[in-house]
Amino acid sequence: MNTLIEAVTQRIILRSQDQRKAYLKSMRDTMEQNPPKKRLSCGNLAHAYAACGQGDKQTIRLMQSANLGIITSYNDMLSAHQPYETYPNIIKDEARSMGSTAQVAGGVPAMCDGVTQGQAGMELSLFSREIVAMSTAIGLTHNMFDANVFLGVCDKIVPGMLMGALQFGHLPAVFIPAGPMHSGLPNKEKAKVRQQFAAGEVGQDKLLEAETASYHSAGTCTFYGTANTNQMMVELLGVQLPGSSFVHPHSDLREALTRAAVRKVIGLTASAGTYRPLYDVVTEKSLVNAIVGLLATGGSTNHTLHIVAIAKSCGIEINWQDMDDLSSATPLLARVYPNGQADVNQFHEAGGMTYLVKELRSGGLLNEDVVNIMGEGLDQYDKLPELDGKAGVVWNTAPKASGDTEVLRGVDNPFDEEGGMRVMKGNLGDAVIKISAVAKEHRFVQAPCIVFEDQHELIEAFKRGELDKDFVAVVRFQGPSANGMPELHKMTPPLGVLQDKGYKVALVTDGRMSGASGKVPAAIHLSPEAKNGGMLAKVRTGDLIHFDAEKGVLALEVSEEVLARRDPVKQGKRSQNLGRNLFSGIRKLSGDSLHGATMFNFTKKLKTRKRSEVTPSSETKNYFE
């Protein structure tokens, strides 16, 4: 195994040992003290299956078989979730064929960042993750279920479901995807029209035509943003069937995979004799595998928040430096928009997850001693799922070569020697940047900054022609406590236009740039945020900023004496319409970006160990000195 990845894995295990031990004890105690259904009274049970058919009632009351709890994100407005309408009946039908049952335990909110991008509602987006986690817990807390099935795809839904599911980690769990829509307008053409609109070269009618041709049917958006990165992540975590992430919603294989997932999770219940709870699947090692997958594919920067929060929810402490170190050891094997021009359908056709896992395994880049819903190890995860008339789904060998080396490559010929996620540090604080989509000539900028209080100010300044020069855009008061940390993707087209004109431009913000972080260098998730005493609140327009993505340096070139004399700017008053006032309490409770921007305090903070204390061997000691 790659020595650096092994070292980081061991570092996380040792750092987390006390919290993880407490979490595992809690889960085992829960299973012992509150086994599913067994502690429910007759009245409890009668309420729980009152609406079931007579056959299901009889099966449940005998308590000799599994009852599955379904948590769904179905709604029929959003393309990614619309296919889930039919899934509960498929799941119930398959469960009955095995002498078991299934019930929809509850629904979770599923908002779309694509709809709210640049709108007031985006300020609810990140914290919808916490609401999804709590909604998941509400559905499952009835304690009627022997295993849990999760129907979720998009940005905050899957991380929120995982955070909720891990509070029920004493039960087996499976995630079932819905798959991407068919390819529409090529991403290169969509991006071109967006920049043309930003430059005033085309009107809104042309822009709407392009967007409609891109997002045109049921399924996830086809670019490699947070939604599709979620699918990669849960597959590598081992809670989703291998090769299932990017199968189209209405294909025969899609339904067969859903049925196969039901059979697999029932087979892992205590009543089936092969008990494999979620806490055995989501571990330090499987989380590192998910991070390696994120880095090898150039996935969403949002997961620098989500993975930290997910890990915390099961007693594991992962930080940005872990991701930075893993990135230096992980080659970039995929080019999918915005990290390239291909979409996820082309990635899937080139070999997709199965080829990716095969290559990562061959390079010694994954922890092999893990368990998952398929069994032990990763042998099944580099095989393709295929339909078999009698057996349903079977997993055969993975493709030996990539079907398109412009989209997907092996470890012997990567697009880059590293994964492209960096931590940037300096007197402004800590930030992250995804450089896999940023050309090397654009990774260093040293220029005066222009300060904005939100992305709309920058867009208006661009329209007025005030930004035709080298500069670093500082967009502050966009962190979790300030306004819920919305994505600021609307700035990408105008900054892209300026970059194409030959200007040196970069972005620094305590907000997010979305899973579609692209070609403009952006130091995002800056922590501490301006609202909570971060140095960003002392920055003034005209200050020189040193931005070096290659070396991970983010420095405000202003003397300490001058900064000491400056008073921090305070956040201005903000509108609280479209439901934002209901989230004011969550904003106050939220942690910083470094710690996953979550309001949940899963474990007490323990003393931080020195790196020398957690280095697993002398061979890897030099990595952490």
C-alpha cells in the first residue's frame, strides 16, 4: 500500500481512538438495549403497522424476518429525485419476495442548489444538511426497522442522510442511487454561453435555451458536481452497490440494481444470520478510501466540509491537512466537467467506477481491509454490474483498459501526479482550493484586492467595466455564521471572462464556490470567517494579497502594525425573507468550515496529539515532520 496513504490512515485512527471507541460503545449498547421492534409494546406495534396490508402485518408481528425502513428524498419538482417516486413499491415487492417487509419511514427535504443558485434560498442550502440529518433520525427513531434504505442523490441530502444514518449505525444500511439524466448540451458549449451572457454578447433567451438543453430530463445533472461526487463517495464507502452510481434512471439495469440492493441489505440483518451494521462499514479506512476517490476524480470541494462532518458523526476526526496530504499521494485519473469537458455519462462509458477502483487498487491507493454491503474487501468493487436473466444482477470483471483516455486513465498515465486539493494558509486563515481545473499559469496571483460584501456587488462592478485589471476579489461575510455559507457560483462566468482577457484574477472568500469550482483560482471556505473575528474583516480594497496555490500560501501583505490599528468591518443588515429567519438559530450554533460547518457536537474535543505521536512507522515519519 502507498506509504503516505497508510500513514494518514493510521494518523486518523490514532487521533480518533477515544471518540471512535465511545461511538462504537454507544451503537452496541443501542443494539443491546433497544433491538429493533423487540422493545415496542402491543400499542406501539399496532400504531406502526396499522396501515399495512394483512400479509405485511402478520410478517412484522412474527418478528422473525427483516423490516426495512425507507428514508426518501422524493419530490417531483427536482430532476434528481423525481425517479424515486416508484422505488418504495419496488423495494417492498422485493422484500416480500424474501419473506420480509419494508415501510417508508419518512421523507427528507431535498432542495436544489441549481434552482437557488444566486438566490436568497441558497442561504438555507448548507444547513439543509442538518435538517436532513434530523429528519432521518425522526423517521428511524420509531425503532421498527432491522435495516435502513436511503434514497438520496444531491448535494446536502446524501451527507445529511449519512449523518443521520450513523446515529443508527447499529443497523445495516444501503444507499440506492437514481442515476444521471442522459447527456444534453455539451458542458463546453454551456460554459461558453454563460460567459457570453456575462459579457453581454447574448441575451437571456439564448442563455435559457442553453440551460434547458443542459438540464432536460429526470436524473442528476451530468456535470461532476457535489451530487455525482456523492455517488462516488458512498460507493467507495461500501454502502452502495458497486458500479451502480451512474446507471440511467429508467434502464432495466437500474431497477435490477435496486432489487439487488434490497436483497443485499436484508442478508446483513441480525435475523438473516450475517449481521453487518453500518458502524462496521463506515470506518477510518473506508472514509480514507472515499477521500482518495474524491481526489482521484477531481470531485466537489463541498466534500471538504461534508466528509469532516460525516466523520464526526461516527467518532472519527478528519481534517483538511489529511486531505491535503492524501492529495499529494493520489494521482488525478479523471477529467469530468468542470475538471474537463466530459460528463458523468462519458465517465461511466469509459469504465467509470469499476475501472477507477481497479486502477486505485493496482496502485496501492485504497485500504483493502474494509467490509461493505458486498462482503469483505474490495474484490467486488472493480467489477461491472450486468443483467442476467435468471440471477438478476451479476458482477463480472472490470474493463482492462479505459474506453476513453481523455476522460479516464490508469495510474501509470494520470492526468496529474496529484489530486489537486490544497490547503492554503497564511495570516488570513486557512482555506481550500481545487487546483485540478486551474491551469498552472493561473495558480499564482499577487495583486491588489477589491472587497465585496456579496457576489452581486462583484457582478455589478463587472457590468460597469470596473474590473478590467489584475486583482484578487475578496467576498466576505459568506461563512456559516454570517449567512449560512451559500455557493457563489454566479461569479464564475464574469471572473472567467476576465481571465480569458489575460488578466490575473483570483477569489478569496469565506463562502463556497460549489461542486462546480472551475478554472478561476479560488481560495474558499476561509476560516475563521469574517463574521467570527476572521482577518478577512480587516481587509480593505487596495491591500496586496499574495495568492500561491502551488505552495499553499494565502497572505495579506499588510504589516501587523497597520492591521492592529484597523477595526474589523461589521456585517451589514440582511434581509430575512424566504424562510431564512427560521435558520438564524442554526447559524449561531454552526461550527467553522474547518470543522465541517456543522451545528452538531457529536463528541467532546480531545487534546490534539503531535504528528510524531501518530506516525505509524519510521518509514513514513518524514511525511509529517
